Amino acid sequence: MTAGRDGDPRAARTRARLRRALLEECALRPLAEVSVAALVRRAEVGRATFYLHYADLEALAVDACADIVREAVDALHAWRGAPDPAVPPPALVAFFTDLAPHAGLYRELLSPGGGGPLGLVLHRDLRARSRAERALVGAPEPDLVASAVAATFAGVLADWLHGLVEATAPELAHRVWRLLIALHRTALD
């Protein structure tokens, strides 16, 4: 079992209960309509316990959705060798497909263009991973390409969730994959 940020496994379990309760509440209503009272009742923890771990519901929501960040970063880097622009990694297709159950919550945390509290986390984590991998192989312009990859992915994801980009999940995975490969290749020219 993984310990919490402070090394206490009980804190990790409590945060997991709060995250699970939030996702369950948000399956029923938008985040703006979720109350701390309903959340702590569902999580079976006290109100003070909630505030011990999170400043507010948005902080909990970003933490609960942080898995999307890890999944996105992993999905975009789930290939080795020369990438085939016609075939995105299966993890990328699965990532877009698996967003459906909590798309409403993600829309609340990702504003169009890729901003919002979750967009900031997604951009930061994706940029760091992309930059590290480019630097590791000695690819040119690691900072520039990492920023472009992170901004492109966060923006397209957010716009798709908000209905500004029309595509099915598999179609979007293919389109995003081609865009990202083009960004990487452009830096080589």
C-alpha cells in the first residue's frame, strides 16, 4: 500500500475515499452543485478531516482527476522506436475512450484552450515528461517542442471535451497522434 504525501498510509486511504466520493457525487451532479457536507457524508469522514487534506472542493477535484494527467502522459509516451503516424499507441485511443464516465467533471476543470486547474497540471506534467525524453535522446529544441506538445495536447483535449472539436475518441486519438508527430519532426528540420 502506498503511503500518503506525508508518509501516513491512513492519510492516503482518507484521500482515496474522498476522491472516490467526489467522483461518485459528480456522476450525479456538476461539481458546482456538490457540497462538502454531501461529500464527507458519502466518504464517511468528518468535515474537519476533509479540510485537513484539501483547501476546497476544486483542490480535491483536481487531485481526483490527476489520474487523467498520468494516463495522458503515459498514453502519449507509450511507443518506442520510430512512430507510425497512421497508428497511435493503443493506450492513447484507450485514454480518450475512457474519459466518458467523468467527462463533465473534466470539462469543469479544463477550460477551452487547455487552461483551468487541471489544464495547468496536465501541461506541467506533459511538458516535463516530453522535455526529459527529448533531452535524454539528444533531440533538438527540447524546451520548445515540450512546450508545443503540452500546449497542443491540453488544448485539443479541452476543446474536444467542450465540443469545439468534433470527433469520436478513436478519431481524435489518430488526429492528435499525427499532430504530435508533426511537432516532433518539425523541430528536426
